[in-house]
Amino acid sequence: MINFGELTVRDRVSVLVVGAGLAGLAGAAFLAGRGVDVLLVERRSGTSPFPRAVGQNQRTMELLGFAGIAEDVPALAPGQGGGFRVRVAGSLPGPTFHEEVTDADTSDVGVLSPAAPGTAGQDVLEPILRRHAETLGAELLFDTELVSFEQDEHGVTAQVRGRDGRTHRVRADYLVAADGHRSGVRDALGVERHGPGGLGHNVSIIFDADLGALSSPDRPTLHVIHGEQVKGVFITIDHAAGRHLLSVAYEPSTGQSPADFTTERCAELIRLVTEMPELRPEIQAVQPWEMAGAVADRFRVGRVLLAGDAAKVTPPSGGFGGNTAVGDAYDLAWKLAAVLDGTAGPALLDTYDAERRPIAERVVAEALRLVAARTPGADAPEPGAEQVSDQQRAAELTLGFRYCSSSVLTDDDPADTGTEDPYRPSGRPGFRAPHVWLHRDGEKLSSVDLFGRGFVLLAGPDGGRWRSAADEIAARLGLILHGHQIGADLADPDDAFLSRYGIGPAGASLIRPDGVVAWRATDMPDDPARTLHAVLTAILAR
């Protein structure tokens, strides 16, 4: 046992998580929710007071919903509109160089997912994740840093330094490195990164002030400021409290540093951006940060796995960073849990890199595109050229992605690693399982509501034999596998299931614990139990 003051934790755990950002906290909560013995260490004293990654897309809210966390995350209500605006300007009052408006009307939220988009900033979501992780049994130690680690064939041995200043040994089966953009674990592993790297140095300033009409609650707006004296971004965090965030750039090559941002300097920058020379803002917090775009060359080295910003770092444009971090954590959690409880072979963890690294490449590329587009001199689109909106691009990246790995058995070209329009889902293996409204015992539910804990087999109306096969194979392999049948325990009032999942009346679709189609059969084979057994042993690397 390790004793850090009043805290006593085990010195032998299944998973050691390093870092309490979104990836680390979500990973601890997801792992603990699956019964995994997990310890998280974080060198800071608490969670972040800065909103940073604001907003959760529908995919993230689905994953949080699988873990019973989404209900605590503030979200847009059905029919709530007003739109979100990105305004490129010289200052808050003007002039405006360019403007983008994203339709935030959620009246048709049920078209893509049963989950509504979340609205939490990182300062709100991290405490929610922390609370759930601790409630589920995870050990979280703040004021505790990883000093060193080494791995062997059977596990990882780490040295951690607690708040008492002493160093202690922790032995874990696996280590999840969620220690941020400048990951010490990644550096110790010798993992290189590719991409443009550093894109600029910034300081974020949280302040309270009454800005009147410059900050309207009717239209949430991200102001990208390109003024003669100030360059950065501004957003209102809490209209009711008059709390705002201004993030401004500085240039180390000219001798500038975070130390230059004194309280008076910060107040002067706020006055310049607002063009309110008499304003007396109350500075609440100041934090330096670096904008960067880079992806690690490997997400797994033996028993150490990289997640969140340690695996990839992306500019804040598009809000992909925090959402991708939660996605990393969920993918790792269900796979680690399956390996640790023996329902999957260790090779299942190889699919983490195969599946999540291409996602990282895509979101970093899209964020870089948005950064370039949000400058005063950005090239205008060619007249008559086919345009894809930022909203459609985001939908395809977050809901229309495809995984290609040994944990997906494709029935088409395995080299097809692109995205698809989530408004027209194909149900092909590797893609997110389509959302279809169904009825069970007279109550409306989404197909997505069936996913999250284990594997799910969804059969067509003539696929009754699939359900008995699912029960047989679940018992034989010792795993969670729930079988459902349209027309038996589930009703399909819109007759949408078969077309959206791409199967026939006697076919079936196998869904992984992360809501991704693992395999499908368009019709009934001669021996469905034998087929299902072969499919699952391949997917789980058994």
C-alpha cells in the first residue's frame, strides 16, 4: 500500500493513468465503470479552471451516455436554436472581416443521434468526470507526479512522487499516458511526432466585466481577433456572471514571455479588444499555452498507450481536441477491460493505434484548415465550386468516421478508410452503427440506446435463430453479448432498420461496445452459432 498523507492506495493496479485532463479523467471513469482497478496520478492540485475545450459533439455525448455520465453534462435542449457564430474581426465592436454561422437548431437532433450536443467547457466537464471516476471506485491522486517508469513483458513499474515529497513504487499491467501535449511519457518512450508542430504561443485570460451589447447571450460567438495591437480569440464563458475569456498571442523570438502578462497588461489588452478605455476588468486567472498541430508516430509501445494530447495535439478551431480525447479514452477502456478480464487477447490493443491514429490525422488536418480559413487574407472559394460546409465536414468526422483494423470484419473494400455522410448511413462494418428509432415494450428508444456495455447482435424480422446463437456464444466465450430481433423484442415502426443497417430480413449486425459495427451478415448462414463464434474470436484476437 502507498500512504500519501490521509490517502492510502494500492501499489499494485491493473491500469495506471498519468494525467487528469479530459482523456485521463474520462479513461479512469470508463475503466472503473467496467470494473477495472485503476489509479490516476496528476501533478496539478486539481482540475483545470480554464474552459479550453468547449462543447461535446453527439458522438462524445453517446460515449458519455454509455457510461452513465451524459445526464450530468449540460446540453442543448430540443428546438433550442440561435446558432453559433465565428467572427473574424479587428476588435469586438468591429470591423468584421469574415463571419461563419453554424445552425445550432436541435429540433432535428434525432436524425443523427438520440444524444443532444453538450455545452460544457473543460472546467465544467473535468469535475463531472472526476466525480464519476471516484464514485465508480477509481483512485485519483492529485499533487502526485510520475517520476519514471519501465516496462517488461508482464507489466509496467512506475515511480511516483506524492504530496509528501516521497517517491513510491507502483506496479501496473498497463500504463495510459494522458499527460498532455508535452508528454513526458511519450518522450521517455522515444516516440516522435509529425505535423507542423508549434503554431504560436498564447496566454489565456479569464476576467469578469459588464460588456453590455458586446456580449450577447442570444448568439454565442467566438471572436477571432486580428487587430493592429492584439491578435487572439475572445468568447463569453458565462453571460449571467459576466465572465469572459481572451486568449492573445505573444512572440518569444522578440523577447516576449508569459511574465509580461501582468494584471495591468491583461486589463489593457481587454480594453483594446473591447474599445472600452474606461473598463476595469477583474482578472480571475492567467495561463500560458501553445497552439500546435502534431500526431504521434505510434499510439502504443508495449504496455504503454498514448491518449488525448499526448497522442495528438490540435489547434482549438473546430473543437476537435477535447472530443477526440474522450474518444481515445473510450476506445482504450473497453479494449483494456476485455484484455484484462480474459475475454480478448492482448493483440486487441494493437487495434487502438490502427483505429485512433487515422482519426487523429483527420481532425488535426481539419483544425489546421479552419485556422487558415479564419484569417483576414484567407482565399475565397472558387465561384461555382462544390462547397462542403464546416458543419457537414464536422458531422462526417465525428459521426461518419470508419475504423479499419483486425477488430472489424469488412464485407467490402478494406482499403476504404474514408468517411461517409451520417445522414445516409450504410451500416457497413467499421462505421458507427446507425441511429434508428425503435420501440420496446411500447416505449420509444434508439438503437444507440442498446449499446455500450458489451457486444450487441441486432437481427432482422426473420432472424430468430441469431438470438439463440448469441446466447450460446456468450456463454461459451464468457462475454456480454445481447441479442435483439426486429419484430420480436423490438419494433421498427418506420421500417428503417434493414435499409440503414444494410442487411436482409434474416441478416444480423454485430455491434461492438463502442457502438461501431464489427461485422454483419446480410442473410442467415447454415450454422449461425458457428459463424458468430468464428467472428467474435477473430474480432477479439482470441
